[in-house]
Amino acid sequence: MEVAAGSGFRFGLVFLLLFYPSLAVEPLSLGLAIGVASALTGYLSYPRFYCGMVECCRQEEPLNSTALQFDLQNKLFGQHLAKEVILKAVTGFMSNQNTKKPLVLSLHGWTGTGKNFISKIISENIYEKGLNSKYVHLFVSTIHFQHDKRLNLYKDQLQAWIRGNVSACARSIFIFDEMDKMHPGLLDAIKPFLDYYEQVDGVSYQKAVFIFLSNAGGDLITQVALDFWKTGKKREDMQLKDLEPILSVGVFNNKNSGLWHSSLIDKNLIDYFVPFLPLEYKHVKMCVIAELQARGYIKDPEIITRVTEEMTYFPKTEKIYSDKGCKTVPAKLDLHIEL
Ligand SMILES: Nc1ncnc2c1ncn2[C@@H]1O[C@H](COP(=O)(O)OP(=O)(O)OP(=O)(O)O)[C@@H](O)[C@H]1O
Ligand SMILES: *[C@@H]1O[C@H](CO)[C@@H](O)[C@H](O)[C@H]1NC(C)=O
Ligand SMILES: *[C@@H]1O[C@H](CO)[C@@H](O)[C@H](O)[C@H]1NC(C)=O
Ligand SMILES: [Mg+2]
């Protein structure tokens, strides 16, 4: 900050002398000029201005929950439960100055239902650059931790990275994608960071955010959604309590979930299990419209219908849920747009 204030002052003075050379001669005006320059200095050393030019770690600044709510409301389709949990969890955590442990979210659901998408929204609301921020770290187990025989190397590396990044910025965000394909041993390596410790080797992790993404439990969530639909109940009436117990038990018992046998669950280190519901025809349609809009094309109803219908739906008889969620919408759209 001191460096910034210094250069700000110089910048302010040079600016004034450049545009008002006469000021330098008249003592009265010079006094005025210095006054204005110091005002400018104050402005330039003001964190919001400085951090507009150089990315800063977000220390105290609370989250704009209106903006997060707006993004969730307008960009994420068909996920009323995830929306509600994420908004509460993230807003609450960011506005609490005395958090006792990092925020740990575990996102579960069928493919293409918005898990990576919501992680991006969360990241962008905390750091403007989102996933490109130097304070946001995305690890994909199938890319970064591919070989089981290197487990010990990965463990050491990951611990060093987490420690290094959190020391540099307490409000660091770590996203672990494809958790169901991660070696359980690796998760045990990061477990100490998620716990209720004031400090681990002199570093406090209490302001960090950990987000785990997986398909584990996706089939159970789909089953509950389907039962709901079959009894004629509205999807939006589904509540967290209908899913949360099934989810943590189901995930725990799934040997391929990556969370299996890790003591994350029995030690209650995961603050929220966030379920993602399978997407229906109407949600896929919304994705198609959003994609057209993002590309700046006109929203031709015929193309919208054609693309939405081209996606495949399950179960075989009812055909309610999209097999791939919204995941292949952009590719399908490419086939229907005349270049
Ligand atoms: N619920 C949703 N609302 C709006 N767009 C969505 C939604 N779900 C998916 N999409 C769109 O589809 C793309 C792919 O979704 P995303 O990568 O988030 O799926 P995922 O849940 O991570 O799937 P996987 O389990 O296969 O990794 C997103 O980038 C987004 O454009
Ligand atoms: C929060 O975000 C909303 C919507 O983007 C915006 O209108 C408002 O000015 C923001 N509030 C603050 C305090 O930045
Ligand atoms: C922070 O994490 C990244 C991986 O996202 C790693 O490359 C980098 O070395 C880490 N920084 C420190 C200081 O450990
Ligand atoms: Mg994903």
C-alpha cells in the first residue's frame, strides 16, 4: 500500500504541473495544487482504486449478496436448492469476521447440471477475474493427480500449494473437480486444512473456501426427483431435507466417490452438501436461449426447439431428464447455426 500511495502522490503532482504549469509559480495556487494533489493521493491509495488496477486479496470487504443473488437467479436454471444453499452459505461465511473453520462445500449431481458453472459464479462474485484470479485454484483430479503411484508426491505438493497460497492470501478459493476420481489418500492429505484449528504451522485457514465437485450421489438425487415427479409433486417443492441425509449417507457408501472412507464426513468437516437436480426439457431450452444470447444471435424459436429436442432424455419411458444436462448444448447449437 505504501508503494501505491507514493506513486499516487507523484502521479497527482505531475498531473497537476503538466496541465496547470502556471500553478507552479504562484505560491497561493501552488498551495492549492498541493492540496488537490494530496486529495488525489488519498484517492489513489484508497484500496478500491488501487485494487482496480492490481488484483488484491479480499481481506475484509464483505460480499455483495445482491449481486450473487442476481447471478444465481438469472444464470442458473432449475437448481432452486443449490441456489438457496450457496447464497446462504457464501454470504454468511463472507460476512462473518470470526469464522472458526474454512467454508467447505460439496457439490453433487448428474453431469451437466451446473456444478462447475456455479463454482465459476461464486468465484466471480468474490474475485472479479473469477477462475482466472490468482486467488482461485482449480484442481481437476483426472488432470492434476492422474497417476496413483505418484500419490506421495501429489500429497506433498498439494499441501505445500495450499499452505503457500493461504499464507499469501487468507481468502483463497480451492476448487477440486472430479472428486469421485480422486484417490482417497489425497483427500486425507488436505483434511487438516479443513478442520477447526486456529492455526496449522502458523497459518490460519479459517477464511479459505474449499469446493468439491462430483457426480457421486447424482443417481440418488435423480431417483428422489423422479419419485417426486411421479407422485405429481412440484420440483420446486422439493426441500433440502428430502435430499441431504440420503446424500451424505449415499456418498459415504459409494466406494468411488472419493469421499469414501475419508474422515471428512464423520468428522463433519463438510459444511454443506449441495444437491444438483437433473435438468428437464424446459431447463435445457433455457440453456439454449442463454447460449444464443451469449453469442449474440437472434433467438429463433425454431432453432431453439430443434436443439432442445435433439438432446436425449431419460428414463427410457418417461424421458424427463436430459442425459447430459446442458453440457452439450453449445456443440449441438453449432450444428444448427448457419455461418
Ligand atoms: N443449471 C444450469 N443453468 C444454466 N446453465 C447450465 C446449468 N447446468 C449446466 N449449464 C451449462 O452447461 C455447461 C456445463 O455445465 P457444468 O460444467 O457446470 O456441468 P457439471 O455439473 O460440472 O457436469 P459434470 O459433472 O459433467 O462435470 C455450463 O458451462 C453451463 O453453460
Ligand atoms: C451490489 O450489486 C448490485 C447489483 O449488481 C449493485 O446494483 C449495487 O450497487 C452493489 N452494491 C454495492 C454496495 O456495491
Ligand atoms: C499456489 O497454487 C498454485 C496451483 O494452483 C501453485 O502452482 C503455486 O505454486 C502455489 N503458490 C504457492 C506460493 O505455494
Ligand atoms: Mg464439471
